[in-house]
Amino acid sequence: MSLSSHLTELKKKHDHLSMEVEHAQRSPSTDGLEIAGMKKQKLKLKEEIERLSSATETA
């Protein structure tokens, strides 16, 4: 898998997780810890995207 396709997949996962977080926040039955876990995953994806993006710019 090329770096650009890997970045694209990470961005898709980030967007999907973002939609899941929004949906969970609107649902009163969703546990706050579950939402926090999803936000943590989302942040890790964002950091990985930024790290790989900066690596491709300097290469």
C-alpha cells in the first residue's frame, strides 16, 4: 500500500469515527466513557495523519 493510499484510508476512518462520535453524543443512552474512547481513537488517527503528512512533505 502506498503512503498516499494509506493516508486516504486513515482520513476515511477519522471521518467515519467523527460521525460515530456525533451520533453517540446525540443519543442519551450512550455511555460517556464510550464517547471518550472514540474521541481518543479519533485523536490518535489525526496525529498519525499529521505525522505521515509531514513525513511526505519533507521527503
